[in-house]
Amino acid sequence: MTISYSIFFRPPCGYDPPMTISLFASREDAQQWRAPVASAVSGPERTGTVTIDRLTPNTEYWYRFSDPDGKRDPYAIGSARTAPLAACRATATIDAHWGNGFVATVTVRNTGTEPLDRWRVSWRWFGDERIQSVWGGVAETVGVDVAVRNAPYNGKLALDGVTTFGLLVTSSAVPDGLTMACAP
């Protein structure tokens, strides 16, 4: 979960960073500053973000702020929900590149709680990239939006199961990486 913050006022009416962000399981716990389930400390900036990992997916948390001396903000209280657990995750590795293209391997992993019967990985190109060939999947490209779905033989993934597909791409510039979404 990533929480954005902005500290507008300085002491005596406000706070100086860093701030401690405490997470609570319920609004009542947050109101009473009782039993925090996690916490993180902001950076020295007056505006920024704080990320707290290892939280339960698809769960609402309540948060409060305090300063380094333990002075608790009596007013600011908020809530946020963690993202649901994704059924699968896709990561790309650029295996080779040359002046006008690259080859990449994409690993698809079942990260859900049930076996998968199919998967679909999607991403967006940010340059002049074009897929020349795909193996281990079926490409579905519309302009800059790209998707690859499973081939007939590798759609079923057991819990924590893994499969891969490959791409041969032409491009005037090789991207630093690919950010992909995966869904059943």
C-alpha cells in the first residue's frame, strides 16, 4: 500500500518530517491509536509517499500520523484498501538486443489461490516497437496496446505454476524493461 502525504503547516500548528504513518485494522483502533498492525517512516520531504508491504490483499486499513517525538496528529485519519491478490503475474527479461530490435522472454506465474485455465498478459508500447514473432502464446495487438494470451498447450497453470512465452520485436530503441499486467 502506498500512501501519499503533504505536510502544509510547520510547528507550532503543524509538523516537520519525517512522520510515522501507523496502520490499524479498524477505524475504532485508529481513533484510539490502539494495536497498530504496521508502520513506516516518511522521508525528510514535506510532500511524498510511503509504501508499506506485506499487508493482506483486498483489505481496508486505517492510518494515522505522528511526528518523530511521538506527538500524534489529533485530526488526520484516513482509510485505504489494498489491491486484491492478482491471479497471475508476468515479468519480462530482455535476453538479447541489437540496433533495431530485441528478443524477450516473459514468465507467467499463477500467484492466485486457484489453478488457472487460461492467462492473458497485456502492456503498452511507448515507442515504435512491433512484434515480429511470438512463441508460446498468441499475440493480440491493437496499435500501442499489446496482449498475448496462452497457446492451446500452456494455458493451465497449477498453484504457483509457471510458463513462458517469447517475443521477437523490432524497435529503434530497446526499452529498459516492460511493465505488464496479467489476468486469467
